[in-house]
Amino acid sequence: MAQFKLLLVALCAASLSACVVAPYPRRVVYAEPVPAGVVYEQPGVVVDMAPPAPYVEVVPAIPYAGAIWIGGYWGWYGGRHQWYPGRWDRLRPGYSYHPHAWVQQGGRWHLHAGAWVRL
């Protein structure tokens, strides 16, 4: 009986050792900082697939006084969700930043682009 249990454990371990779950490789883009005032716009994006959970971003050190961190978001590019990393932007007096958001309406997912909104 002990040999059977040992064999069963060995077979389970061997079968699970070949099971690898890896995320879909994401494209990493290293680019110049986004100029102040530029917002990634994706108007009219409506898809059938819910966005993945947001990445946990490490916020880099604040580059200058008055900068605010705008978190990353899942956009839509090339027929699939693509992560757009967060960035620093200058604070705009009299405005509030509303982040990008995916909203489910009628069984489909709509992307509401982030924007600065006057208070």
C-alpha cells in the first residue's frame, strides 16, 4: 500500500511538472515621456471581452513638484487588450482627472477615455 501511495504521488508530481501557466506576453514600449496635456484617446471602443485585472504598477519617484500620477489602464489595440503604463502629469488648477474606465453596457464593454474635467 505504501508503494502505491508513493507511485501515485510521483505520477501526480510528474504530470503537474509539465503544467505551466504563463500570461500572454505583453509588448513593452520604452518611449519618451508623454508631453503634458496628451491623453490617450480611444473613442468608440466597444468590445465583447472584459479587460484583464489591472497591473500593479510601481510608481517612480515624483519628477517635479506639483506632478500627479495617472495610473495605467487596459486599452484596445490590434484586436486585444493592451496595457498602457501610468505616467506623471502636471497638476491643472481647476481640473480633476477622471481615469480611463471600462463599463459594461448591454453585455458589451465600452472604454471611457480618461480626461481632465473642469471642476
